[in-house]
Amino acid sequence: MNAETQIKEKLLNILGLTNVDVINNSYLHEKHLSSPKNGNSHFKIIIKDKDLHELSRVQAHQKIYQCLSEEMKSYIHALEIQIISH
């Protein structure tokens, strides 16, 4: 299973979300000095969810980071999060 699928499935299953897109943007950052250059380091997550959208940005991001805590420790270097009301 690739990283995008793993991230998406975890968000769907643990947070009960139904509309999640995960985009791997690692190739945009491969020349940065701090990039781990592993091809699975920079991701953009687009979530369409009314309840998550109604939380403060900090609360919503905390839920996502908590859900992805293992991935954040192991391979995610940067995470861009966009939450849209559904």
C-alpha cells in the first residue's frame, strides 16, 4: 500500500471521514536541503467535512495530527491541510 492510500484510509477509518484526497507533493521539495528525499515526505490533504470545518483550525489540525502521529514520526516531513465544508 502506498503512503497516500495509507494516510487516506487512516483518516477515513479513525476520524470517520467520508471525503478525503491525499496528494503526494514530495517531488516539489526534493531539492530542499531539509527534505529527506524519500519520495514520501510532503503531502497535501483535502478534507470535505462539515463537522471538522466547524472546529477551530487548531482543533481540526490537532485531530488530524493525532490520527497520523505514527506517520508524522516516521516519514511525513510536511503536511498541508485544507478543510472544506461539505
